[in-house]
Amino acid sequence: MSIPIKTKLKITLVIGVVSLLGFNVVWGNSFGTTFATNNGTGALELKIDSRTIYNGELQPALSWELKNLVPTQDKFFNFLDVKPGDTGLNTISLHLKNNPAWLCLDFKNLTDEENGRNEPESLLDNNDDGELSEELEFFAWHDDGDNVFEVGEEPIFGTSSQKAIGVLKNKTYPLADSLHGGAYQPNQTNYIGIEWCAGDLDVNLATAEISCDAEAMGNEAQTDSMTLDVSIRAVSSIQQPNFSCQKPHPPTPVGQCEIEGHKYDETGKPLSGWTIGLMKVITHNNGVDIYDLATDVTDTDGYYCLEWDGYTRVPRNIPSYINGPYNFTYRVFEILKPDWSNVSVEKGPNVPSLVVVPDGEIEVDGQYVSVPMGVPNGYIYADAAYHVDFYNQSGPLTYEKPVWQKKENKRVAKVKKARKNLANNWNKLKNRFRL
């Protein structure tokens, strides 16, 4: 067994993203975006507070009351001199307002750094990669708010293996989704606990005892550091009743596309054989002309790639534009199959920054479901794989009509009712006076 000599380890776990899917999310720097309040589609509001313990002592700089988080500034963990046997505990509370939601816990961008090697480390470690994620172990559970893991509390991860490289690298855990319990309700507080150990973390589920064996940690990780982005996503359970946190990670794009994306069902299963395309919609004095610019059919991974040469235009109907003013937009569309209906669409410059498109931007025209791209009367995004994912569920097509259309329908119904009443009254008068 190696004996630590002047052991000095550095760990920085950075809170990276707290995002609300379904709204206008602003994306920041490489750490991601902290975004905890929004009044967009779904009217969700999520706020978070945190309590961090390090070696049994409260860490005020890493603890905060209920608030919106600030990217790169608010961190659940940030320790610069971690030694074998050190332990930490973080209790995070989640507060929803306005509407129920599914919540997902994401870990992304785990990075190990070697930061050079001192003499004890160099005797065991000859590579240039950091090993700290192999030496730190983590366990998480649904807590009742007392900051202590107890018998009967449900684990989230870290029951069979705990190494950070295994349980944190590109991992997503459902706190609540359609496959794992009911949605989190507004005006209720939910808690999760995360405990870590520099060494061998042992969790006894039968007794709820947690221990940390410092001797299991050698000198390989001296001077090393580890960083990590943590993301807590909130997704409207009303808008997406069949949402699953663990949808498959999209495959690497085959080539450069103006627009690419995927097609999934409500459980996250990729769907092949769906036609996705890019169209140009021109509105003018005589009506609307639609041109198909590019189409593709999804493969077994649900993947499609749209490449437009800037010239090809296939009219979907007979063009009626002659002259005069006009406006145009580009839209990405899918052609619905029988017995399927649109649930939601996500789009963004790349996969990590996808956000749900508001209902008001989704158009349903017969078998076509489409979303806008680029700027009206401007250009589509080029030389970048702009990403659009379509999510559909089986069943009849259901689409929430705009408020103005609902009001118009009510007005028309009132007019029809008034006309019917007038006709009935007139018939009664004719019968009474035998006109």
C-alpha cells in the first residue's frame, strides 16, 4: 500500500446549467447557463437553495438560500485541497411555482487535469492524464430535508459503484419523469442529497450507514484536478406528459448540414422512416406559395440531415405571386404519419442548447408540422449544424388553438345560436297567426 506524502489534491465541481426546457433560455459561456426563473411557455418557476458540508463543517461560500443561480459563480462543490479520507455532503432543495414539472439531474463535461506530477505521484503515474475522477466516489438519494441518508429513502445513483468517472461522466438521472414517479408539484419542496468521499465510499442500504476508507486512495491523483458541470432541468409535465429524462444521446453527425436533428417518440425511442424537410413560405397579396428546399428520411437512429444548395426550389402548389410586396420565412417541417400527433419540438444551435419551441411557433397544416428557422425575411443558418428534434406520440392529432381562434369560435357559435333562436321565434309567430 502506498503511503501519501504531502498529499495535495484539488477538486472543483462547477455548477453549470439549471435550465427550464420549454422557454426562452439564454446560453452563456463554456460553463453553461444558470437559469432558474422564466415566465415563458408553461409559466414554470424553479428556484434552488443549497447546503454544503465539508469534513463535518458548513461551507457558507457554497451554501445559499432560495435564489436564482449565477453561472460560474454558484457552485455546489469547490475544494482546492482535498486529502484522502475527506468527505462532503450537499443537500439541494428544489422549489417549483405555478405548474407541475418533471426534473432531471444531468452531469456533463467531466474533465480530469494532471497539473504536473510531484515525486510521490511520479513513482506510480507516468501518463499525462488526471486520475482524480477514478479516486473520488459519489452517492446521491432523495432526501426528506434533514441532510441524512436514512433507511427507506430512495437512492438516485451510487449504490453498486461510486467512482466519479462512472456515475458522473455524461450521466442523466431522473428525479421525476413519466417513467419514474409523479411530477413535482408547485408549492412543494423536494430535496436531493449528494455525498462524496476521497477514497472508498461504502453505502449500506439496509442500515443507511455510509463510510469512507481513506487507505483506498493512493498517490496517483496527487496534484490532479477535476471539473464538472451540473444541470437541473425542469420540463412542463402538462406540455409533455410522457417525457423521459433519459432520451438517447444523438449520434455524431455524419457530415456538415445546414440543419440536422432527430425524430423520437414520447419515450425517447428513435423513429426511422419519417420525412423531415426545409421549406420556404412566401406570403403575398394573392395568397401563400410554399417551396420545398430539401428533404431527408430519418435513419435507424432517428437522424436526418438537410443540405440545401441555395438554388433548388420545388413548388408545393401552383405559384400565384405576380408582383407587389411579400414576406417569407423558412420552416423545418415533418410529415405526420397516420395515428401519430405532434407533442413538442426542440431546436438550438447544437444538441446541448436545445430548448422547447413555444406552441405559438408550431404550425400544423394537415399532415405537416413545422417550426420557423432563421429571421423572417432573412436567411437560414448556414455553415453550422443547427439542430431541430421532433417528438411525437401515437394517437389522434391534438393541437391547442390560438386564443384568438377560440374567441372567434365562441363569437361564431353565439351568432349561430342567435340566428337559430330568431328563426324559431319567427316560426312560432307564423304558426300562431297562420301567416
